[in-house]
Amino acid sequence: MERVEFEQWTVCLRPSLMEQAQRLLPHEEAEDIVQDTLCRLWLLRHRLDAYRSRDALARTVLRHLALNRLRDTRRTAALLDTRAEVPDLADVTGDTDERLAAVLSLVDRLPDRQQTILRMKHIDGMEVPDIARLTGCSPEAVRMNLSRARRQIRDQFLTRQKP
């Protein structure tokens, strides 16, 4: 994709990205996330034709960047507020919502790469080859990171649930 074609595409795409970003973040941060998304897409411009839906890719990139921004904001708030703690899994017994929240808190503790790959696979429903293209990893590395992340979550969840 050449510069002119990219600019034409992003001019049409920007309003929908802005709308999506404003649903996820405050207005000032939404503009930053849209700009970051467009920068990432610019770096991928030579490979964009390989995707079935460039618009869907753009929305996915925006969502990931927004979630990362929200996660970073929560981490910063947790560091500033020493009383903010991650829920203890030993207290979680049967309620599905509580168990899900506990698992998601374990996902937040994973290393960034494992966390990103796990979210792309299980929350966004992306396939391994697509994740590999977006992250710049080989498909084998994606599978390895998924396996390690799942094992780490399972082990922590099971050890904290035992009496």
C-alpha cells in the first residue's frame, strides 16, 4: 500500500476509530490511541493487503492499545495506592464471576508478551498465524507463549484454591 492510498483509507477510517476509542477512554487519551493506531498501521502498510479486512485489523490494534493504556493506568493507581490488592484466589470458591475475575487478575500478572498473546487468542479469538504476524513472532513462539501462560495461570489458580 502506497502513501496516497494509505492516507485515503485512514481519512475514512479515523472517525470510526475515534468513536471506538472514546467508548473505551477519556477524550484526550482517545485521540492519542487513534494516532498510535494509525502509526502502527503505517508500519504495517506493506503487509495490509494480506488481511481480509484492514478495518477489522485497525479496530483490533486500537482495542489492544486502549486496553494496554487502561491496564497501565490501573497499575499506576495500584502502585500509588498501597491498599489496592489483587484478589486472593483462596477466597474464591464457587461464584463464576469471582473465579473469572480471579483468573483475569492472574492474566494481568503475566509477562507482557504472554499476556498480549493470550488475550489475542482467547479474548479476541485470533488465530496463531495472525498473532504471529502482528507480534513479529514465529507461530511456534506464539504456541510456546500460549502454553506457558496457560500453565502458569492454571498452576497459580489451583495452588491458591487448595485449602
